Amino acid sequence: QPAYENGARIHTNSWGGGGGYDSYSAGIDNYMWMKDDFQVLFSMGNSGSSSSTLGTQAEAKNAISVGATLSPYIGAPPYTADENVTDYSSRGPAEDGRIKPTVVAPGTDILSADSSAVDSYTTKSGTSMSTPAVAGAVALIRQYYENGWYPGGYAESGLKFDPSSAAIRA
């Protein structure tokens, strides 16, 4: 609620745990139903390649759940979708059979700020690295609508609107 009250409409979360659709999942869905312009993202978790290893929060029906792929590099061979998802990235399906993750993004060997030293960087891997990248893409999608670029592909002030989270997910 505090983030929403301060103007945030995208909330990215690189944490989670548990399993199955429970009160945490329902709470996320309920909040997004009450605030239909608020998009929540959760990392899938790093519990491995077995099916149904996603965290409770990633089970939410309206949240964007994010898995991790190998990070592309110059000269990399093309991957199939199954080959590109990392061994550590959690997978669906959700408890009720819904396909999860919603989307995947690079999450391996991501350059990240090192909290142990000033002006230092380190590489990190995990769905906690892929989720912020997707949140950035969600911000661009939201801005596309807010600036009136839809449907013509150019900014038109008369077409500006605040999109629902359902429109952003679509």
C-alpha cells in the first residue's frame, strides 16, 4: 500500500518461498483486483528444474512470475526454449495447472552492484536477477500507453491513458 500511495504502479519482488496457492497468493491477487493499475512481479525461485517448484508468491494469478534463462553472449548458438531455461530456475505448472513462469529473462552471470564495497560490481545468477529486467520492460510498456503511443505508434496526447495491469500483461 505505501508504494501505491507514493505513485508506484509496478512492484518487483526478488523473494518468495513456500509452494501452492495460499493466503499470500490470494492477497497479491486481491490487492491487484482492488488496484487494477498496479502490476506485481515475483521471481519464480531457484529450486531447480523439477515441475511445480515455484514459490507461493509466483503462484498468484495476476502477478507476472519470472524465470531465468542463460545470458546471451556474442557467438552463442541458438537455444530452444527448454534449453535456455537454467537448471536452477523454478518451474510450473501452478497448483491449479496454470502455465508458469509467465515470462523468462536472462538471469545468469548478471553484472550487479556489490553491496560489500563502494563502486564495486560482482556477477550474480538467479531469478532475482531476471525479475528486475522484466520490471524494466513492464515500465516501458506502461509508458507506451501513458504517452499515447497506442494504437498509432507515435505519441498523441489525446490517446494517453493509464493502462490496467491486465493490459500490460497482455
